[in-house]
Amino acid sequence: MSIVTAAIRTPDLSMTGISNTALIHYQYSPEDLVIEAIGRGEGVLNDTGALVISTGEFTGRSPKDKFIVKDELTADTVNWNEFNIPISPDYFDIIYKKIITYLNERPEVWVRDCYACAMPLYRMNLRVINEKPWNNLFAYNMFLRPGEEELEHFEPEWHVISAPGLKLDPKECGTRQYNASVISFKHKMILIAGSDYTGEIKKAVFTILNYILPKQKNVLSMHCSANIGKDGDTAIFFGLSGTGK
């Protein structure tokens, strides 16, 4: 199996607490990730050659199971409502320890360095750590990709840690059910457990941008796309995911 280049260093995951994993698969190509997923019986190719995956119980996001840690940074700066659901720092610590313990018991993890926001002024470096290869393929497709030279000196600002095979105990972890997506602005970390639906990764990153860009960068974040005309005029397309924008 191949990575981008043999010269690129394997990332040190010790700052996340992940240390016992036997094998770190770093920056695998989409072709190799597809091969790995098929080899593990996690997907099949359709008649066009695209990888088809069953995400199990969750075929979409679970908005009521996305939590933001309510701490000194967010207590008075987040509009807490039915979509921005608070969770205590103590519960975050419990979920974090469970996910790290779980991944340290896996024989391998899949790691991708990437970033959100094309403009350097707003760029956010992400390190996505996945339990499964096709989850990592999603990150390859969703986020912007550093070049080989950039990867040599890549420093992640945020970590996204996804362990869909881990089912949480709601009573112990302060969650609604066994799956959860938990965001900590203090730790700059996104924890995802119990759901194979990879859209949770995208939405969690979009959530942190919706907080950071307006509050820290004075920029309004929008779920849209834009086309620039030949005279420099811009057309903006709004709409939900899957609407063709």
C-alpha cells in the first residue's frame, strides 16, 4: 500500500493520547483506501466503479446527538438551543478517555492531514484520525489537501477522532444514546463515536467554523457555493446538502 511519499514522516499521535496502535496508515491514496475497504468486507464497487458503503443504523446525521462542551470559552458565547446542545467538561473527559482507549486497542488507524478554508488567512489545519479506511476516504474527498512540501511541516490545529465501532453508555457519558459527536473548543478536538455516517465529520467541522469565523475572524460563514463571472461579478448558491449547489 502507498502513501503520498515515503519521505513524509509518520505523524506523532501521542498528543492525542493514541500511542499503542500497531500501525498508522498515513495519507493513503483514494485507490488504496478503496482496496482496503473492500478487502475488509466494508464495501463493494457498483457498476460505475464507485465504492458503495452501508452505514448501518445511521443513514444520515443525528442532530440531537451533537454536543458542544459548555465551559469558560463557550458558556456565554454559544447560542444554546435544540441544535447547540451543551455537555459538561467532565462528560467530555469520559468520552475522550473511552475513545482513546478503544483506538489504542485497535491494530491500526487511518490518519489524514488536511485543512478547511482555502484562503490562508482563514485556513484551519485538521488531523483526521479514523477507525476505518473508508471514513478516511471521506475526509480525502471533503477537505482541502496539502501538497507534499506542506505535509513535511504540517501542524494540526484541530483533531477529529472518529471511532464508529465504539458504543457509549449514555448514563456514564451524559449522552442521549450510544452515539455522539462532541466538540471541545478548549481542546480543539472533535470526538465521534457510535455512528458510521461520515457526514458527522463534515458537520462537526462546519460547526466549529460557524463559531470561529464570525467570532475570531469577523467573517460570516455560509453553507453555499459561489461562481465568479468574467467581469468579476459573483453569484452565490444557497441550499441544503444534495441540492446541486
